[in-house]
Amino acid sequence: MSPPIDLGLPLVPPEPVAECGVCAVLAEQRVGELRAGDFSRATDRSVEIRRHDAGHGGG
């Protein structure tokens, strides 16, 4: 039998850059999706924020 899979801890949701309109819209969408219980879409939005943040010199 193979050993159990270690998935690790979930990533901390990224913080939007305060002066960026794109970040603000993505963050607002993520909040709405979390309130609606659509965790899949909220995770997608976090990925978009994280990838977009790379353009700000972030992660």
C-alpha cells in the first residue's frame, strides 16, 4: 500500500494592492463569491489576484 498523500496547508488568500483598480475589482468579486458560498470561484479569484500581483512586483 502506498503512503498517504500530503496536501499541505491551504494558501493564505492574497491581499489586493490598494492603488490598483484591477485588484480592487477582483477582491470585490471574491467577497461576493464567498458570501454566495461559491468557494470554487472565490479560489479562482484568489489565483487571479495572486497572478496579477506579480505585475506589481509581488509574488
